[in-house]
Amino acid sequence: MKKLLSFIYLMLVTLSFAKAESNVEMADGLYSSGKIYVVVGCLVIIVLGVFAYLFNLDKRLKKVENNFEKKK
């Protein structure tokens, strides 16, 4: 839980710095039309999906390792 909270904190800090120094014309256009939230939302969904996949994979690997240890 600590790792998740620290990750969220670091993401928020990074986003605040990125927003403060945005001189990119495309980002200004997306921000003014409100589409930047769609982009950020998609990125968040992708990152959460990758983390869910890795968490699930880790859980399955632990299960296989435990079964392997029991058979020895």
C-alpha cells in the first residue's frame, strides 16, 4: 500500500511540474479544448492495466513456485 501511495504522489508531483512548464503548442491546444483529460485518462488506464497484469503474473508465479517447492 505504501508503494502505491508513493507512486501516486510521484505521479502528481510530476504532472504538476509538467503543467507548470508546458510550452508545447499541441499540449496547449489539447488543454484548451479539454481533450488533454482524455489523453491523461487513456494513459492512466494503460498504466493501471500494465500494473494489474504484472500483479496477476506475480501472483501466479508465486503459486507455481509454491507448488514446485511442495513437490520437492
